[in-house]
Amino acid sequence: MKERGTRNEEARPGSEVREGTLPRSSFLVRRKRLGVIGTFVWDTIHGRDARQVPVEEWGGITYALSALDAALPEDWEIVPVMKVGFDLAARAREFIGGLRRIAPDAALVEVPYPNNRVELRYQSLDHRTEHLTGGVPPWT
């Protein structure tokens, strides 16, 4: 029998719950939640390093999500409040699914627009250009 109030953990010996009762541990498992608002951006980066081919990777809010995932204590969880374009929704869900501190009920809002993308071209260490395409609409 599983103990109520835990996240998919096996019940400890002697912790079985009788019908109609709540174990004391169910009150201790409550997690603090941190809502994060931002934009998923797919970057294509030219000339950042010595590679001849462009590098494609997540940018935008993913840096903050990764930092929070690494820094938050175990009793915290991340709740992303974000829209993502239909063309990158599966990749974005895969990204948040790889975060340890993501809330189990977290869900991105998929919209019927292409996701934001940025093409970055480095001319030197001090100079780059950025071109934004796509258009996930703002919250209204």
C-alpha cells in the first residue's frame, strides 16, 4: 500500500494508511512553488566558437529554469507559466521534463503560432547581430 502525500514513493514498513486516516507525513511533504514567467527561444548561433557549423540550442528563459533547477532546495518546485509555439512544443516539454525541480502538474501552453527563434551572428567577441522570428503572442 502506498502512503498518501508522497510522490510515487514506496511506503515505508509500518507506514500503511488505514481507510479514512491521513498519515502525519502527508502534512510534511508540501512543497513550496515558484512560478516562472518567460519565453522559450530557439537560438541558432553562428561564429560563437571555432566550429564551422551553427550551434542550435535553447535560449531565453531556459537559462533561468536551469539555474533554478540546480539551485533550489528539494522542498521547492518550479511552475513555468509560459506559452510555446506549436512547432517547438514537443522539444520544450522534453526540456522541462528533464528538470528535477519541475512541478508534476506543470504544463506549457501550446499556441498555434511558430515559436520565437533568434539567429545570432558573431562578427567578433564585441559585436554580434540578432534577428528574431516567430511570434508567440503575449498574455492578455
